[in-house]
Amino acid sequence: MPLYDYRCAACGNTFEARHNISADAPNCPQCGTPKPTRLITTVPAITQGMNANAGDGRNASKEQLRAKWAEETPKLRQKLVSKFGEDYVNRNAPSLKSSPDKKE
């Protein structure tokens, strides 16, 4: 069952409650007021590998993008070679053989 965060409008108490999505909000455990306000909270996403942004967020410099390419390309190539074989990767993913600036 999901865990929800609530704040009581009467006393300002913030609390968590675990209940079914279709169930009503519980009463405030401090003052007993019904129907507290559900708080919307977010969890920071941690991405790694090719999904991670190069540099400091979305405004990466060319150098940061090149560094990210150089870091991730060999890993990706290795995974593809282990799964499909060297010949398949050379034939179907030729860009994994060189840097993004070089064209063979």
C-alpha cells in the first residue's frame, strides 16, 4: 500500500499514513480533525549511464558532451558485442567505433 503525506488544516500537524488508494484520508492523529490535506512530495531521480545529463544539468558544453560520449560509448559497445557479436555491431552500429566528430 502507498504511503501518503498529510497536513492538518486545523493544527498544522504533518504526518504520514499508509492506506489503500481508494480509502479516505485518515483523521489527524494529533487533534482528530477529519480530511487533512494530502501533500504532494517528489523524490529526486538519480540517473546514471547514458540517461544522465552531461555536465551540470541540461546546459552541457561541447567538451562535456564529448567527455560523456567518450565515457559511455565503450561501455555500450561492450554490452552490444557481448549480446550480438563483433560482426553485428560493426555492421549495424558503426558510430560506436569512433568519436562523434570523426566520420569513417
